[in-house]
Amino acid sequence: MIALLILVPAPFAWITLSTQDRRAGVEDVPQRPVALVLGAGLSPEGRPTTLLRRRLDIAAELYRREKVDAVLVSGDNSFATYNETDAMRAYLVDAGVPDAKIAGDYAGFSTWESCARAHEIFGVEAATVVTQEFHLARAVSLCDAAGIDVQGVGDPSMRIRTTATVYGYVREVPAAFKAVLTGLLRPEPTFLGPRETGVEEALTAPR
């Protein structure tokens, strides 16, 4: 029993400690070419959820502060009636990010797939990944495993969505097991396909 109590949180502790120096706030995060925003669901009306809006607000702020030059939104578009990516793009445009500075990945079905596709399909070598704080260490770890020179900025969502945030932290403990295994095995994403130029075009577009 004692061994089990030690082993269960070990991957979570390792991911948290090993990414500590690559997680920062908007003010302190080093510059990176691209902000990678991970999807977090849509409302029944097709708009970004509260947690996703907060991620997108951070990305827009990073762009305004010239901490990034482009934004890659990575979401789920597995059904014709469910399109996280376009909803994320529309929100960023309304927040003042030029449409030309946004690239979209429509097959970001998981944290790993978003990171792996950013590197393999969109050619992202360095990025700031944006998510909630409870998810940030795992996101940074997986993007690093995918080959990205990554920094991370997290949204402190506890006061806004307390129940969801507490659940998120609890979920990260078992999720860390899978993340460690994924980082070692580096499986191919569900969809690969040809190289896409969306990020390159966004980076070269004028502000």
C-alpha cells in the first residue's frame, strides 16, 4: 500500500517539477514565434466555453504584447456540426488578432496530437502553449516530447470555474501516467497528411 501511494503521484510530480522552469505568466514568458492554443470545448451554441475563452484571451494578450507573432488554434472538428477550430479563430478575430495571423489545426483531438501535429504538420519548432494552469505542466511536457522548444502560460481558473478546476487537477494525476508513456513512445497522431503552410503564412503576414 505504501509503495502504491508513492508510485501513483510519481509521474504527476515528475512532469510538474521537470517543466517548472518553462511555465510563466504573460508578463514573464520569453518570446516565441507561435502561441499554440489547445481546444477546451464548445457551448451548445457553438461558442468557446469559459475555459477556452480564457485561453484565447491569453493568446490575444501575448500577441498584443508581441510575445508571439502568430497563433495556432488546435481543436476538434471530427463532426460537421462541431468545429472548435473555427470558433476559436472567430473569437480571436473579435479580440483583435488579425485573421491572417491565425492558423488552424482541425485534428487536435488530444494534447499530444495537438503538439505532435504542430511540429510534424505545421513545422512549429518553438512555441508558447496556452491552457489552464492545472493542465499546463502536462501540455509543456508533451510539446517538448514532440520536439518543440516550448514555453507555457496557464490560466488560473480556480476562482472562475472552481469545480472544473478542482476536477482538472484531480484528473491530471492519472493523466500523467499516459503522458509519460506517450512521451516515451511518441505515437503518430490520428491524422498526419501533407505538410501545411498555415503557420508559415501567419508568421509572414503583416501585423
